[in-house]
Amino acid sequence: MINSTRLKLTALAAILSLGLGLMGGCCGPSALEADFGRSVNNNLAQQVVNPTAGQETAPAAGLVPGASTNLYGKYQKTFKVEEKGAAVQFITTETD
């Protein structure tokens, strides 16, 4: 009789905890969940500086053409691999 009562109470506790767990999923969103994803949309909107920049015909302000060409040439030279010649070994002999 004690075992059957304990079994009934355990089953009742399991059913109640399962019911309460399922009821927890039925509640509405919290204050933190209400604006979920809004920060991502805000960051994407902040990245748009000038949507009509492609339609402008005036050149962008920057360096004079000669200076920019020189700088770009120096930049491109940093990627070139310098070819090194074959290693030369010198054999010296000393004579007295």
C-alpha cells in the first residue's frame, strides 16, 4: 500500500511538472524578446551613407592623379616576388 501511494504521488508530481513546463511555453514574449533583431536592422541601416552616390557625376575628392598613380605602383610592388640569383659560394685557399 505504501508503494502504490508513493507511485501515485510520483506520477502526479511528474504530470504536474510536465504540465507546468508546457504552460511556460504559452506565455507571451518578454521585454527583451519584443525587439529581438532590431539591433541588426538598425546596424544595417546605419551603413547606408549615401544611396544616391552612384548618380553623382562629380569626381570624388582625393589625391592628384600623379600622386595616386605613384602610390598605387608602390603598393603593387609589395606583392611582387623578387627573383634571387643562384647562391654563389666562394672557396678560398690561403697560401703562406
